[in-house]
Amino acid sequence: MTRPRAVVVTGCSSGIGRAVALRLLGRGYAVYATARSAGPLRELAAAGAEVLPVDLTDQASMEECVRRVEKRHGAVWGLVNNAGYALAGPVEELDPRDIRQQFEVNVFGQLAMAQLVLPGMRRAGEGRIVNISSVAGRFTLPGAGCYHASKHALTSFSDALRFETRPFGVRVSTI
């Protein structure tokens, strides 16, 4: 009997992340559902997911997540980078600390997760990274410039990763 493929899904406390985790569980994957706090993940745990606290602004929590999955499965087969949020307001009026936080979560945290899982995926000769972006990564509207900028950056990083990882059997998609 082969072990199911391990998939880490970030941002599972609600919405898309929770739905993706449930869908993957229904398809037989070993799902590691993550959020800043494991409390909101009780339903996913009851459905069979392993739940882990992961904060995309905390490198140690991301490293621990990947370490636990690799210890049990050898490698993370799939990563669904879903965690993120929208910072709204005119660019001129936004606090620079809030802008940095937006990029930490929506861009740098997702990039860090990809960097952490890629060595194992390359060793395995396969893997899948899905970065949940937004149509906001393709155009910009007033009042959400920083959110749009973060999604543009995520989309661009994803495009580069797609080309860089293809030779190693790792596929990268942006939704």
C-alpha cells in the first residue's frame, strides 16, 4: 500500500483554504491544514486533516510545518499557498507598517513556504505548488493599491518559479 501524497494548505481557517482542504481530504490526500491558530481548524481535524499552527510571518513555524510533513512523508508533494488578506485604503494614507505586513503575508510568507518545500520536491522528482492570487494580480483599482501590488508580486514570483522548477518535475500554478 502506498502512502497518500502530502499536501500543505495555508490559510485554512475559513473560505477557500478550508474548502480546498476538505476537497483534498475527499480525494484521499494526506492534508496538513494550517492557520495562525489551530483553534478554527477543529472541523478539518475531525474530517481527518492534520492541523498545524503556521504564521506566514514566522519563519520558525513554517520550517516546523515542513519538517513535520517531511518526517512523516519524506517530502511535501503539494503546497496550496492560500493564506493572505486584503489591505484597503488609499496608498497615501496607509501606514508603512501595514504595507510591510501585507507583503510579509501575501508575498514573502508564500515565497518562503515554496522555498521550504522545493528541496524535498526536487529530491522526489515531483511536486505541485498552487499560489492563490487574485484577479487583483492582473489589474489595479484605486483604494486597494497595496493589496493589488502584493498580488502582482505573487503572480510574478509564481511565473518565475514555474519556469525554474519545471525541469525538476515541479509544477507551479497561480489561481
